[in-house]
Amino acid sequence: MLSDKQFFRYQRQIALPEIGEQGQAALSHSHVLMIGCGGLGSAASLYLAAAGVGKLVVVDDDVVDSSNLQRQVIYREADLGQSKSDTTKAQLLALNPMVNVRALSQRLEHSQLQLEVMLADLVLDCTDNLATRHQISQVCFAHKTPLVSAAAIGWQGQFAVFDYSQDDQKKGCYRCLVPFDELPTKQRCSDSGVVGPVVGTLGNYQALAAIQKLATGRFGIETGQLHLFDGLRMQWQTLSISKDEQCPVCANYLD
């Protein structure tokens, strides 16, 4: 049951028939692992905390620098040189002290990543490199933990949800979507540039998908699809993710 304080704070969400008091209670008891406290994580974490997600684990081994402030809107000038994960935790608690936030200012070794994923109800991949995305997806698949993934560069963004908690062998995994470990050219914001609101848009989509899943028990969109965002034209395009029968992650999966 929700306390009177929780009911008053979240009443605009509770008023939605898809959420109601039961859905809000589910949010308040949920556990989200968010890896990456950059532009995607800045937007996603603020909305997750505001929505009343019970426990947030935020992971990033980087520190805030002045070039981050153009798009990583959770940080302030006074935060320069400080740990991103610790600063994110402080900002989220300032926004909503009823949320439990744990900050990890380190790269997760494989064993620790497995433990954190196993404890979480849902994982947000807000990282900026392909090798880490593959590792996160593989661990989420192994532990049947839903994954919400996004990326952005320039004016372009992409978004996908993988409901690994559902035993649907016809759906592709992240490895099916991106079957290689390294990109042939540099594809990071620090190398190629990015428009801040594009990153924020994708981070907000991650938060929205997470809230849907945690509060209602299902994603509002079909899983196993890639959603492409064109910030210049403000248009979305949706593509199906074909399952790779030779995928080293999910091709040989059996119930």
C-alpha cells in the first residue's frame, strides 16, 4: 500500500487507469539498474526518480567535465571534476528523497555486472560504446532481465526494448541487431558531436518504456523492433530486428 505522502506526490500517475494505485505500488517496489550517467542517463534517471521507482542503481566511472553540460542536464557548473554517479545520486535524492539510490563509480567487472543484473527488475543501457552494450545485453539475456537500450549521435538516435523475461525465441537480441564488436569509425559524442535534445529524447523514451513495464507488467511497444529517430526532420522509423540463427548469444537458447 502507498503512504499518504506517496499518494499525494504521485496522484497524477495514479489517476491514469493503466497505472492506478497498484501500478504505483509496483513502481515503488521496483529495482532498476542504469549503466551510464551521460546524456541518456541524465534524462532517464530524472524521470525515473520523479515517477517513484523504488530503487535506482546508477553506474559510471567518469567525472563531470565542461563539455558534458551541453547535453547531460543533470549536472551543474559546480559539479565539474566530481564523480558522475555520485553527483547523479545527489541530484536524484534532491528531486525525490523517497527513492533509494546507490551509486557505483566504477566499471563493472563481469561477475559484478551479473550480480547487479540478477538483482534488478529492469536494466537501462545508457552507455556509449559497443563492447559494453554487448556485454550488458548478454548478461541480461542470461538472467532473463528486460533491457531498454538507446544510443544517439549527431542528429540521429535509436531505441529498442528487449524483453528477455519472455521466452520468445523468435525475437532477436541486441547481438542480432549489431553482430560486430567494434565500429569501423569513431561513433561517440566526444568524437562526432551530438545535439543535446536528441540525447534527451532517447533518454526520455527509455524512462517511459521502463515505467510502462514496471507499472503495468508489459512494454507499451512491441519488443524486438528498432526505432530510429531523425532529429533534423523530427521523424521516427521502425524496423524489425531479425533473429540471427547463428547468433552466439541467443541462437542456441532453449527453455
